[in-house]
Amino acid sequence: SRTWGGLDTHCTKVGEEILQGCQEEHRTELSFVTSEKFMVSTFEQMQFDLEEVKDTWWPPGQSESTKQLQARLEEFMYQLLFASQQSIVVFGHSLFFQQLMRRFFSDSYRPNELAQRLSTGKLPNCGVVRLDLDPSKMLDGPFVKAELVLGTTLHSEG
């Protein structure tokens, strides 16, 4: 189902609750792939920045315009482009990621069948996409490759 009023769902959790929910859902969804011991040790090694989600971040009834969405996409891309880490794991909503990939796939990768599907399809809960980023392209198509991993499949939108 589609969430009306914006391209994200309305979250009821904040801060640590979001992280705990993600960890629980990933344990359930990925239990067929790897052991519980490996997942726990992997999560313990990760660092999570919850600064932006300490408070309610999506006021009820608020609708996001196309212009606001584009600004949010660009802000997010700048955070990725200027991050000091070589690898970054990002959790979020499928429709936001769909818009992000649609907007920032490189011109050379955009015709690829997977790029087309990621730009129109919907990731399932706990779906994982590995993206290669070329920081030299800045906002001019920095995603140069994508790969569905951990058994992820796409759903048709709608």
C-alpha cells in the first residue's frame, strides 16, 4: 500500500526504538542466511548515528512537496558524498530509496535493467541494495552500479 502525504511512512518510534526495531526485523528476515551469533556480533561492531531521529521527525498531516523531497534527496546525497567512511549502511523507507536511485543513477548506468527496476519497483521490508558511488560525479549521477543482495527481490509499485 502507498503512504499518502509523503514518500515515507509515518514513524511512531524515535531514537533507540528505531534501531531496536531494525535489528529485530533483520534478525527475523535474515535468519535463513546466517547464524544468530554472526548477526549479533555484526550489529555490535556497527556504529549508529541516531542524532536526526531523537525526536518526532514527521508531524501528523504534513505533506512533502516535490521541491522539499528534492532538497531532502540532495541533502542526503551530500552526506553520503562527503562521508569519511568507505562503506556505509543506510536503513530507510523503500519509496525514499526509489526516488534517490531514480534521481542519482549515472547516465551510463540508468539504462541497465536493474536500474530501471529499482527506479520503479518497491523494495520489501529488510530488502538490501548495494550501491557503488563515484564521489567525483557529485550530484550528477554518482550511483554507478547497483546489486540486489541477501536474496532481495523487488515488488512492482502499486
